[in-house]
Amino acid sequence: LCGPHASVFPEEILENTFVDYVMVGEYEETVSDLASAIDQGRDLRGVQGLVFREGGSVVANPRRELLDLGKLPWPARHLLPMYAYNDAFAGMPIPNVQMQASRGCPYGCIYCLWPKVMYGGRNYRTREPVDVVNEMEWLLEEYDFKSVYFDDDTFNIGKKRMLQLCHEISGRRIDVPWGIMARADTSDEETLRAMKDAGLYAIKYGVESGDQGLLDGSGKSLDLEKTRHTVLLTKELGIRVHLTFMFGLPAETRKTVEKTVRTALDLDPDSIQFSLATPFPGTDYFQLADRKGLLLTRDWRMYDGLASPVIRTEEMTAQELQRALNMAYQRWGKRLVGRKIRSDPLGYLKRASRSPGRLLLRATGLLR
């Protein structure tokens, strides 16, 4: 087994006798070395990043250093049902394919899981733009994908690299929409325009809260005023916007919840995600919540990162956080209904009379 949870609880997981090996942290080279060691009968203590049982005890080898992304081959996508994996945020055409141009993030959000647990903190590594575009071009030639989504932890860091990547895409006349996961304060107008000219269709911006104090206290270090400017500029350039927000950051109150919902509605993105802040094991937020007695359960099945409240804040109960999530989606749904009415009032009323329930679900984004 591998992944964040396995990396935090390898010994506990190995109590299950049907699990033989746990790979901690970044695991590509670990699983390759493990396979070779088993095949050649070598001592497993030489496989860095591996935790395993030997006799009646658990052996934890030293953690492996982060790899050079340039040494990784492209994923063996032919072994998987690639057309089944889609992210249609902000109307991204499907089927689409996920890629990575970087790993990790140099910022210090206390709730962020993969950079902290899998990559050991604020480590940020990038691939060469030429290799990224080579893979992108090959995928579009080999498969019938309608768009490409770069699901990096933070895609848009490093202006020179961004401009080089856009130059590569434009120079090869790759005419396909693409999207990115990005921060709202690391790209200027020149970079956004270059991305748009190279085919950028949509951006996911993680805003998370409408209260500057909560953002500062959670290590997000995101300037809300700059974020508003960037979102407005992105929309003006014709790039679609998806925004993410969460309820339950440290010091969350009913007032900060209202600020977040108002911010979300004011920014008026093309699509949106509200979720409940979840302090996954291994993150700084988990340690903080545990220390302050704010954790409500250690039933890891509840840690879905979306709709199951597993904490309270000092001023809000889990039930209040759940109601905040429901309220946010209800108000967003009303906003979408208003859009549809303004764009096609007669058509909306005709559809509403036939199936009001399905229309409401579709408006809130719960039904495509």
C-alpha cells in the first residue's frame, strides 16, 4: 500500500496480515526497487522508503529522498481506463486527461495533505516545459481526449517557466483546451494572456475563505484583494474560473462563514466547490486540532474531505459547519437559477414546469 494515509500509519496498517509492504512518501522508485529486490532475492532492508514485516516485527527503512521528475517515464496510461477519469470543472470538455508539470508546493497551508505528507513539506519540483508539451502532444495524438487538465498542487509558479511552456504549446499549434490548478497571486497579466493565447480554457483557484484573518492563520498567505483582482482579470480574458472554499479553518465563526459565502457570490465563478476543512493525519492542522481538543473522531472513514464534519472550531459545532456547507450550496444554487432565468426566461419556466426537482439539482451542479 502507498499514499498519504499509509505514509502516516505504516505500522498500524501492517497489523493487517494481508498487507505485506507499505511504501512511505513518494513511491515510484520504492516500488521499482521492491520488485527488483523480491525478484533477485535481495535483503529488503536496502529498499529506501519501505516498511515491512520481518518475522514478528515491523522494519521501517529510511525514507527515500525526493526524485528528479525528469527521470520519470510518462505514466503507463494504456493500462488504465483513461476515458473514465474526467474533471469537468467550469465546463471543461470531456473526456479529458490529467497531467502533472510539477509536484509539491512552496507554501505552508496547514491543511494541505500531499505536499506535507508525500513530499516532506515545502518542496517544489518542476518538469522541463519541452518534456511536458511532448507528453501533451503525444496524448492528443494517441487518444481522443477533448482537453487536458494539469492537476499539479500549484501549477503556476515561475513566470519564466510558464511563458516557456506557453511558447511550446503555441509553437506546435496544439489546438486543444487545457486547464490548471493554480494560486490566484502567482500569475500576472502577461502570464495569463500568454496562457490564454496558448489555449488555457479554465483555472481552479483555491481561495478557501473570505476572511483575511483565517487565511493568514491557516498559512495560506493569500491576499484577498489581489485574489479579487486576479479573478476579475482572468474572467475578462475569457478564461473560465472555478473557485474552492472551505468551512472549518481555525477560528472559523458564523461571521467568517458569511464573509466566505459573500466572497464566493461576489466573485461569481463559472463553477464552485464548497467543502468542510478536514485535518488529515500528518498535516499541521491535524496536530493543531488534536492539541486543542477539536477533533471529534478518529474514524478515518469519516475523513472524506468534503461533506463529513470531523472537527469543531472554538465557536462552531460540527453541526453548524455542516449547516454552513448546506447553506452555501443553497445560495449558490439560487445564483445559478438566476443566471438561467436571465439568459433564457421562457425556456427556464418551461423546463421548471416539467421537472422542478431535477432542474434544481442541475442548477446546483449535483446533476449534469
